[in-house]
Amino acid sequence: MNRTGLVVALSLAAVVGVVFALHPEFDIAISRLFYDPDRHDFPLRFVPLLNAVREGSRWIVAALVAPAVLALAGKLIRPRRRMLISARAVLFLLSTLALGPGLLVNVTLKDYWPRSRPIDVPAFGGAERFVSWWDPRGACPKNCSSVAGEASGAFWTLAPAALAPLPWRPLAYAGAIAFGAVVGTLRIAFGGHFFTDVAFAGVLMFVLIWIVHGLIYRWRIGPSDRAIERMLERIAVPLARAVDVLAERWRLRRRGEGL
């Protein structure tokens, strides 16, 4: 997560943005590679193996975020105990996943940027007007094409890659980018997204993760591990006491009913 990576990501976004804004038909041409005009459909979306790969990619993302979820849950259940992994790592992983694939992509862009999916535009048998990646005048009512949601989740794996041991970090970054590219290609092949939807999903995730990583780690303006744990303790201890009180009342009530 250094400046070189940011420059590369922004340069890629600029090149893709300009080229596909001047030639929006390139998006159609790429999607047409996967379209069968005789069947009037994207046939790869019916291949069981490819659908299994798609489903498996979701489990990979879930497995990578699971340690952070378990560490947070353990802290809330046993607030006096140290967290199983670094509190800053928990904050970094959960916040980037919630802000990126969650809030930015699936809650905001996909519902409020009305670009229709390839399968819904006339070039591929649909009825909704095709628009370029930058054009907000699309006809999609909800859950639209831009940007690619599953690809953004796959590119989120750049976050755990950023926490890999330094000697392994370049390989982890390469694996995360390849993972996002594979998932994004599947979504293009299935007629679910255009190439630019996938490309900008990757760029948005990288920029978001770069900023959050800087706030928590590089720029040293974020809270320390101990500060995060103390904050969670202030939340969890009263909750734990309230749960104990309710549990004791329930036991007394059951005992009284038994009498």
C-alpha cells in the first residue's frame, strides 16, 4: 500500500476511463465475446463448474474476514481478554469490507447509478438503453451494473493481502488482483457486468483500502490496538453485565415456576 501502487491504480483508471468514454462500444465488443447470438444468451452462465467457482469465491472472501469477525465477537463476549488478533487489523478488515463492497458499491452505486447490465441492453436481447460508464442517464431501476459488486468483494482481498508478512506481501497482492480479475471475468462472461464495471470496482477498492490503511497504519493518526480494545471494553462490559442480570432473572423465574 505505497504511493507507487496508488499511482498505478489511478493511471489505469485514467486510461480505461478515457478510452472507454471515447469508445463505449469497446464495452459491448468485450461482452460480445461471451454472447451466443443463436441462443440469444450468455451460455457460460449455465456451466455448473463456473457457477461453482463463483460460489466458491464468496466463501473465500468469507474465510478471509472470518478471523476478524471471530476476534471481535470474542472481545464482546469476553471483554477483559485480549483480542485473538491485532485490534487494528480487525478494524482495518471490517471497515474496508463494510465501506467498500458494502456501503459504496452495493448500497450506493448499484442502486443509484442506473447503468443497465449487458444482458439487459439491446445488443444482447434486452430492452434497456446502453450507456457509457460515465453516463448517469441509464434506465436500470435498481441493482444495476456499475460497479461490479462481486468483483469489488473479490478485489477487497487486497486488504488482507496488505497485512501479509512483508516477504510474502507482493505475492499476496498478485493473488488478490488475480482473484478479483477471475471473478470479474466470470461476471462479464455471464452477462452481468461490462469490463469497465469490473475495472473500476478494482480501482475503487484499491483506493479505499489505500486510504484506510494509511489512516490506521502508515500515517499514525488512527487509534492504537490498546485504544481500540479499551473502546470495545467500554461497550462490552455493560452489555455483559446486562446479559448476566437478564440471565439471572430468567433462572429465578424458572425456579419459581418449578416450585
